[in-house]
Amino acid sequence: MFVDEAALYLLPGVIRTYAPRGDTPILHAPLTRDHLSLMGGITPDGRIFHRALPHSVKGEDAVSFLRHLVRHLGRVLVIWDGLPAHRSKVVKQYLQEEAQGRVWLERLPGYAPDLNPEEGIWKHLKLVELVNVCCRVTGELRVEYRRAVERLRHKRDVIRGCFGLAGLL
């Protein structure tokens, strides 16, 4: 399983509109730095596991996500980047005390997002599923994000395609 983190801000990612040429639409969105921190993981068979957090990802959140993966997958090999939360004392303690024989961690090389297929999932969510979505508060954004992930769960070919783009299939 490949795991990665991202953030989703209230400001919309505007790509294209259906307005007539020269008649630019105006989107009213709050200018704020409020965001959701996201953790996500995908498997080569097309399964997707995601979680939204109201704060930056910490070691406790990484452990909670690993527990969630073990509950659903049993044994799991997690390939992720070098985020400081991944190397925290809480994660090391979890691996020593609880996850023996059920969780193996491997780290991606630094500055190599092209090797992580989860990056393709973030791109698809932000540029396809959530494009032109305007939300006023993070609660609305969380609902839209959950809906987008549910739509993506049924598109296993898109998930598998992200592995192909990373050169893993």
C-alpha cells in the first residue's frame, strides 16, 4: 500500500467554466487559510483508504491510520515518504508494541513524488472530482471530499492507472 498526505483548502481550484467567452464568472469564496489535512492510501488491486483531519498530520494520526489499515487489511506493507510524523516516537512505539508482524514500513526516496501512485489520486481528486467546488467552511469541504472519495472508490481503473503512471504495473 502506498500512503501519502495532502491538504485541501477552501479556495476553489478553478479549471474551466461554461461561461461565454469574455463573460468571466465570479466565484465568491472566503480568502482564508482554513484547510483539511488528508491522509490516503491505495493498493494495487484498486482499494482506497482515506481520512480527513482538521489539523496537520501528527504521529498520533499516522498511528491511527495504520491501525485502520490493519483492521481492514490484516497485514500490510506501507510505502510512504519521509514526513516527520512518520518517524515520530509514537509511530516507533506502535511498531514495537502493537504492530509486530502486521505492519512493515518502507520509505520512498526524498523528492520523488513521481514514484508514489497516491500523488495521482490527489491530482485526480483536486483536478477532476473537486474542480470548481466552492465551500464556505471546512465542514462543507469535508462533505464534498467524502463524496469525491466515494465516487473514486467505484473507479478502480483510475486507481490502477495511477500505479501505471508511477511505472509500477
